[in-house]
Amino acid sequence: MSEALRNRLGELARSRRASSPEADGPSCGTLRSPSWLAALHGGSPAIPGSTALAAGAPHEGPSASGEPQEAPCAPGDTHRAGVEAYLPGGEWRDAFGTVYVHERLRSDIERRRDHWGRLGEPPEEEADLAALAALGLEHALFLDLETGGLASSPVFLAGTMHWNGSDFVLRQYFARHYGEEAALISALATMAAEFEFLVTFNGKSYDAPFLRGRALIHRVPLSLPPRHVDLLHPSRRRWKLELPDCRLQTLELGVCRRRRYGDVAGDEVPGIYHDFVRRGDPYRLVPVFHHNLLDVITMYELLAALCRRRAPGPAGFVASNSQER
């Protein structure tokens, strides 16, 4: 992004927050109609928490009287309007507070592929992969966390993905300030409790213990899915001799044949978030959400590759299955 464009986006964000309600409508807290949730599920039952999101948060949809509803704005609260300007979504509210939720279908951002939702037959020695493939992908929740960078820093973004029978539903829980971390964990816990498998990349060493530690600090009940598939370990067993390393983005390119565009370096993410909390400019968060979203999408592609037999050819890479982007 050029410096001129970055400055212009910042000016737009600041002018939006400075605008009067008469000029720009409600300055914060308005949400789209609950139909944005129903459409994402393709007619299937709503994912865990969507009732709380639609009913617990004010929205622009018709009320009982047929009039649009608006959320009350707390004095000095400018983050919600700023985030919403770039990442439309809604709020989750429960006893632990409020957290912002951005949700979309994978088919909204990528051309639909025939292989989506399917898992082949994994190698016999990979018992966890075989169990997941036998039970079905709809029982798995993909998870990736973005944190403040230190062991004592908060979780500020939790990206999830699950298969609803016809498409992948991507849902991102975002803490607009440090005080929303407890609500983020609570909302994520509610969703995770409905799945049998948790799928992560290096999550057994990082995401799961980090999340449990933060839940303990906030005294938030947390029960993750009983079975955890950490894709890092089967990936190492399969490709450690064929790739320079087994980082997620190396596997993404070398195995899944996917190349990222518009991404942000992972080590820059904490600084971007802390800057947002201090200054309130949301435009720099867009690549962070994009980065998190790509991580969970790649996890499925990697899982699908691990559940395919090795294809003969140079370096033993699995067939790309026409997934080149």
C-alpha cells in the first residue's frame, strides 16, 4: 500500500468518526440485518452463538414495530464505527461483555471448488486424520489466533472456519480494545463446544494452551473440542525432507499451490493492533483480518492434502487438484 493511499484511508476513517450523527447516521454500533447471518448458513441451522449475536445486539433489521433498531453509543466510543466501516459485522454480547464479529462465506472471496468439503483417505499411520475423515468435516472447527505478541498479551482476534454442508463459514471474533478479550474467549468457547474436532497449525504448542491461560485469567469457562488435530506434526512427518521448512506459508505454496497476495507479515500484526487501540484508525486492520482468514483457509487445504495419497512425481508433492491461484 502506498503512503499516499495509507494517509488517505486514515483521513477517511478520522473524518467518519468526527462526522455528526445528522450527516452520517448513527456514529457507532449499528449492525446489518440478521439476514447477513442466515444467508451465510445457506439455510442450515445457525452456527453456535448466532442467536446471541442477532438477538443480543441491536441491528438495522426491522423490529417488532417494523422500525430499524440502532445500538446505543457509549460516550467516547469510536472503535465500533471505525471497524464497521471496513469490516461489516455484528456484536456478540453475554455476561462477559461485548465482542465484534465479522463473518463471511469462503465463496464470497474465492471461486468455489468442487473439492471443498471433501476429505480423501489419509495414510493408515495417521490415526487422528483417519478419525476426522471418518466422522466428517462438518464436525471440525478450524482455529487460528492473533495475539499481542508476548506471553502476557491478550488474544485480540480469533479466526474460525467450519463446513456447513455447502460452503465454508469464516467467522472472526475481534476485541476492539483490551477489555473485550474476555467476551471474545467466551464467544469462542460457546462455538467450540459444538464441535468434536479442533484443527490448528501448531495449536497444541501455542493456540490451545495460550487460550486456556487467557481464559483462566478472565475466569471464563472454556471447553475446547475433545479431539485436537495439529496439522504441523503430520505435515512434518510427510514433507520435512522435501521442503526447506514446515512453516504454514511454505506448505501453502509448496504443497497446496497457493500464493498469498495482500498479506501482512506475522511479526507486524501485534504492533498494528496496539496502534489501533491507541489511535483508533481501523484501515490498517484489514490486512490483519486477511492474514488470519488465509491461515484458516490454508489449514483446510493442507488437511485435504494430508488426506490424499502421495502422487508420483518430483519431490513427492501431492497433486494440486487444480487449486492454483
